[in-house]
Amino acid sequence: MADLSDITSVKQRFGIIGNSEAMNRALSVAMRVAPTDLSVLVTGESGVGKEFFPQIIHAYSARKHAKYIAVNCGAIPEGTIDSELFGHEKGAFTGATEARKGYFEEADGGTIFLDEVGELPLATQVRLLRVLQSGEFIRVGSARVQKTNVRVVAATNNDLQQAIEQGRFREDLYYRLNTVPIVVPALRERKEDIPLLFRKFAADVAVQYKMPAVQLDEQARQMLQNYYWRGNVRQLKNVAEQISALEKSREVTAEVLSQYLMPQHSTAPAMQSHVGGEDFATERELLYKILFDMRSDINDLKRMLSELMRGGQPAASPAPKNEVFGLLPSSSVEVHHPVVEEYAESEEIVDVPHRESTKADMQREQILRALRNNNGRRRDAARELFLSERTLYRRMKELGITDDDI
């Protein structure tokens, strides 16, 4: 493990707060591997601060005076990612009006950080493997092999072992990237750092807006430390900023703090929800189940009303498809009550058939809603849906969503 004074120096230089053993261990590995040219894979949940580690590795390496390029692999469309990473020749595809260098060519002699590396398409993974093995790459539309000398640091919050089993990630590429693994701890694994981080974020807001900083009482401090923090440091910063901006009192009690925390995430992640004897992998699956049950109840209610009316008017057109978007708004389920009028005895009540919504229907409606809310901007819609932009593109293609539908 690196010397404690060296770790403290790194923390001060990059603004890293905390003294937990798990974080110190991760920083120590980063500093020890920095002088080498070995590939590094940084893993950890979303919001833990993985982006600091490639910067540390670059800053303490012999390449520190060369270029450092960070690439978000999940934000680049599948059709253009090869061109972005490896460059293209003039006329290689529609719109390629001139030759262009890719990131691997631009970063020659330096370091390239591949964030969300688990989102790379399989074809791009093959190209990346070649670069890691031999330093060779070919521009899109070219037949000429070029060389580059680049240090690769990758990061992901996905389970790459599971992706390998599902055929979405190459095993040989995984071992090439994972020469030296760095695991960044989740915030709940470094509880002693949580009050320090909160104090830092609150102080930053106070300085920026010229106001006294908020402070936690003892009960609020304990609540903060025992909270699950599914969104990790990013979520903690958001809570600190909200409280600083919205609360008049500068002393935060447990009662006040509880209003800014989501109780369903306070003790454990919603990985296994249990309803009606069935297990659901995520909260979204549970939400689909609830909506399907609600739709079934509405249809049953309509049939009961029709039977009770007997000679009454058939029920109005079926209730519109429920909309799913994060939380279920109270107006998202409508029941159209039939108007009671007298009909001749010979008239028969016809129950209008209604196709039950499938999971694909709900996903399609959810994506369309997000796209419409963001005026068709896919990056913003993806952020609203908590998806990478690449995943959103893939799901739109699977569900047949085009620009005409938005």
C-alpha cells in the first residue's frame, strides 16, 4: 500500500474527501500502477467517483505531459463509435467529407479513458482488442494499418462477467482490460466519510451563494450514515444542495432530513420485490406488475357495471393505456363510467374486446413519453430514463420507435 502521506497528497490534489480504508486501498492501487503501462479496469456503482482514478493514473505516470482523452462509450451511437475511436477516411460513409483522426490516434503517447466500456458493440470490441494486443488499428474506410502507443484505462458499473455469459462482452477483451482491477467502494461501505462529504457539499453551496452552511444534529448525522445511498456520492451531493437551498433553518434535524430521503432505499436496494408469490428483479418490473393488475381490475369493473346495467348503454371506449414514467401520476388511469339510459329489451350489451398491454407496450410508452418531454433529444431522454444513450438507441430499435412516433 502506498504511503499515507502520498495518499493524502492525491486527495488534496483531486478534491477527494474521506479516510475510509476501502477508498485508501483503491487510491493506493491507482498510484502504484500509474508508473507502468498496464491496462486498468475501474469498477464500481454509478456515482462513486470512478472518473477520478484514470486522471490520477495519468497524472502520476510518465505520460502526464501527453494527452488525456476521456470517452463516454455509452453516449456515442453504435453507427459512429468506430469512426470516433479509430478515425475514418474521406468518403468512408455518407457525411465523411474529409479524413478525420480518431481518439486513439489523437491520444498517441498519452492515456485514453473509456467510460461505460461495457456498452461497446461487439464489432468495436474486436477493434479495441487489437489495439490492446498490438497497438494497431485501421481507420474506417481504409486498408492501411496504423500504430498507436496509448495507455487504456476503462471503467464500468456493469457486471462484465454476466455480460460475458450473455454474449454481450468478449472474455478475451475483459482479461486484457482487467490487467489491474480497481474497485471503488460504494458510499454505504464508507459510512465514516458521509458526514465529511455532506459538510463539504454544504460548505460549497454556502460559499457560492453567500449564505451560512447547514449543519446536521446528531440524529440527522446517524440517519445520514445509515441511509443506503443508492446513488452514492452524486445523490448525497444532490441532497446537500437541496437542503442548503430550500431550508430556512441552518440546523438540519432528522425530521427535516427524512423529507429529502427516499425511505424505500434507506436500508437495502429494491433488488427483490415480492408480490403475489412472484419475484421481480427490479422496481420497474414491480411497477409493470402493478399496472397490469390495475388494468385487469378496471376491465373487471367495466364488465360488472355492464352486467348490473343489463339494459344500459355499453361501456365507453376502453380506458387509455396507462403511462409509466418513474412515478405513476394519479391521473394516469381513467375509468369511463357508462351513461345509464333505457334501451329496448332486444338490445344486447356488447363487451368491447381490449388487448392487454404487454411489457413491450409499457416500455414503448415510457420511452415515447420521455422523448416527447425532451422534444426528441435522445441524450436528455436517456438521462431521464436512467439509461445510457446507446441502450436507449437499442431499445428504440427493438421496439420499432422512429422519429415519426415522437
